[in-house]
Amino acid sequence: MPHTSPEGDVASAEVKPTVVQRTVKDLVRAAVSGWLGTALEFMDFQLYSLAAALVFGEVFFANDSPGIAVVASMATYGVGYIARPLGAWYFGRLGDKIGRTHVLFVTIALMGIATTLIGALPTYQQVGFLAPLLLVVLRLVQGFGAGAEISGAGVMLAEYAPAKKRGLIASLVALGTNCGTLGASALWALLIGVLDDQQLLAWGWRIPFLGSFVIMLFAIWIRLRLKESPVFEERDDVVDGKALTKEETKARAEAEGDERMIEALHQPQKKAIAVAFLLRFGQAGNSGILQTYMASFVTVTLAMQKSVATEMVMISSLVAFITVPVIGWLGDKVGRKRMYTIMTSITLVLIIPTMMGIASGHPNKLLISYVILHNVSVMALAAMENLTLPEIFGARNRYSLTAVTREVAAIFATGLGPIIAAALVAAMSGSWIPVAIMVGFFTLCALGASIYMPEVAGRDLTDPRSAL
């Protein structure tokens, strides 16, 4: 049974004011912390995506044909997603047990160190097969840390923010993804503009990875000063900053007559997990196709200059600085459910005309089509996802369920999506139709979940029960 307001009635949703108070300064610090961590994660995401499309085929897979090298680079990218669910499970459970801040400190450090070390790797020409092997190891370390990073940032901001402004404030996490994507794209555009191909392959590709170390240090400094989530401290099953075991929680709830906790302990999570999975699956799948594979499609299949791929991602990321907060704000006004349904429906209408524009190879048509499709099908959903998933789950297991659901969905969507797209396009002699079909499939998954889900905007996040 949903523990929310009637569908669409956001204003009347039951909101329990938090007892633990946080200042505006604390909220700002939490927002900056989440933004930085997510920016670093997606800077890595885009750094590797563009590197895989532009140089890694020659740097780490030099003996393969150009087409096979792209597939191999995308496969290595996908390897990182194998470790993400493990990291989500391990750090998510830890975050529900001892608090959000301790875990977020470790995840940012693991991610940042692994990203930096990629920039110091030897190439295939220097050490042969050892080069791609070391790349795989670092991708696994990155994935283990990243598996709980964006989920933790989303949970932290959702639990910090005022109930009626959660969508707008938590959209900062999505802006972090945008800043990371934009920063990486801008760096690659600069390198391509000032270096020739020989310099780029010899040493230029290392600069963005090594430079991410600075962002990691700043993020760690912020997180050392971050106070714990007020919702975590207020939970009925938390004593002295640590969660009780299930048995201890049950005994205490029965002794105190805590009906919410008793119901939560017996509540099946299948429906909540299924809805959250499909919402994430749809957004992550579109992200993998448009932010990872599309650079390869433009440079390899359409045989356009490498600068076209970096410019289209960079410009679209700039546009998303408007898209993300607007969608987050609208999610507060009309509800997450309605906004998900609207944006996924618009995406389905736009897929064919925008993909035809991209495949035309005309620079202006390609740019406009990509910006529209990317913002509607990826960034608009990301603006709501980082908040909606934490709102779906109850307080007791929010971090772990959010993180594991996100990352398991990502394995099948973002991890495998670009590989499948590359293989299908190659098999169909460069046709854009497989790409359009995949974007349509991912979008339908998110649309179906949005129709089934209850409205979750304004939920009492101290409630240990999930929304359905």
C-alpha cells in the first residue's frame, strides 16, 4: 500500500518535520559535496567514453582493426559496471548501518585515485597485453567506489532538503553529472584543438585523467566537514549513530508499539525495487547510448571529425544547465510521476526525427538533434531520478536499496547498451535504426514504471516503509 498522497496531489503529501536541525550552511555543504562527487564520477564516465571512442583503440588495443578496437574499448568500459553492484551492496549496507558521511568519504577516494592512475598507465606498445589488463583492474576499482557514490549523494541531498524543494535541490546531483560531462568534453575539445594526432596519442590523452586528482582532493576536504544526514540521525532504529540489527529493531518496535517500523520489517520490497529498477534502466540505457556510444557512431560510422563528437556533447551539457533545474522544479510542483510520464512520452515522439537528423551527417542538423534527444531522454530523467529513487524506499534500507537497484540496472543498460549498439550498427552496415530501437526500448521501460508508480513527492523520508 503506498504511503503517499493521492496521485498528483503533491501539496497534500504527508510530511513529518525533522527533529534534527541543519543550517543553510550545512545544506549548502551537503549540496556541494554531492555535486563534486557526482561531477567526478561523470567526469570519469565521459573521460573514458570519449577516450574509448577517440584514442583508446590505438593506445590499448593497437593490434585490432578500427571497428573491433572500438568494440574492445567499449567492452573495457563496460567492465567497470561489474564491480559497481558489489560496491553498491557493500557501501550501501554500510551507509544504512553507520551513516552516509563515512561511506561517501571512502567512495570518493577510491574513485578519484583509480581515475588518476589511468592517466599513468603504460600503453600497448610499451608493455603489450599488460596495458589493457591494468586498465581493466582500474576500471574495477573505479566501479567499486562509484557503485555507491551517486546514490549516496542523492540520498544525502534528499534527506537534507526541505520536502517541498527536494526536486530543485536534489537536481544539483544531476547538475554534477552535467558538470562532469561538460568538463571532460571541454578538456577533450581543447586537447583535440591544440594537439595533433601524434601528440594526443603519445601523451595528451593522459592530461584529463591526471587532472581529476585536484577535484578529488577538494571533494574530500568538503566531506571531512560534512554533518550526518538528519534523517539518518532521526531514524527509530539508530542508537548512538549506529543502526540496530533487525532482531533488535523488531524487539524495540514491538515494545514501543511502533507500527510503522513493524510494518516496514514485514513489507515485501519487490514492487518498490521493480519500479526503481525500470526508472533507472530507462535513463541509464539512454545515457549509455547517447553519451557513450554516440561519439563512436559520429566518428567511426559517420566518419566525421573527432571535434564534432566533443562539441555536440559539450553544447548539450550547457543546455542541460537549464533543463535539469527546470525539470527538478516542475517535479516539485506537479509530482515526479507526472513529469516522468510527460518526458518519456515526448522522447518516444522525438526519437525518429532526431536520429534521422544525427544520421544525416549535416553538422547543424546533427548538433540540434543530439541536443534535443540528449536533454529530453537523458538529462530530464536524471534530474528526477536521483531524488525519486530515494523517495521510493523507506528510511531503514534507503541507501542500500537505492544503490543496488541503480547499479544492477546500469549493468544491463549502460554497461551492455553501448556494446550491443556498436555490434548491431556494424552488422547493419552503419544504419541508425538499431540505435533508435534501443532508445525507444529503454524509454518505454521508464514510461511503464512511471505509469505504475505512486506519487512520491513530499513523502516523509523518516518513514521506514517503502512507497509501494
